[in-house]
Amino acid sequence: MSYRVIVEPIAKQDIRQAKQWLADQKEGLEVNFRDDLDQVIDRISSNPHAYATVQNEIRQTKLKNCPYVVSYLIYQDRGLTLCPTTHSGCWVSCRTTNDQ
């Protein structure tokens, strides 16, 4: 089953802040971050059960080239939901392609 990804407003804020912080550190790092994030979201969308549960039902995976993680919950009726984060994480929401 494929999952459609929805980035919640709080996650958008986290992503903007992470991109800005990385851009302030070195030009181009924010591009690496965005590429890594896109790849992780694609992998989660394809196979959300592939990543370890880290607390309660929260699953998490690291970005390949940036010091951030993506954390998410899987809901059987709604698909995946990623939640608000600390400075080291990003959250997004995913829903099954059959659910709107």
C-alpha cells in the first residue's frame, strides 16, 4: 500500500527553521537537507513499517547527510502522521492513497 504524505503546519515550521539554520552554517547545506528529507519521505511513504519504533508507537528514521530525524505514527484508519518536533526532528503526515 502506498501512502500520501501531508506535511502539517508545525512540521513546515520545523523544516523552514532547519533549512535556515543549515543555510546560515554553510551555503548549500539546506539543499542537501531538502534532498535528504524528500528521499526519507519517499521511503516512509513506500514502507512505513520498515523503521524502528523508538517510543510508544512513534517510529523514526535519520536523514542520510544531515543531523535530523523524521518521526511518525502509523494510523490504520488515516495512514501515517508525523508530529511536532524538537530541533533534531521533523514531522510530517501521511495518509493512505485510498483515504482523503
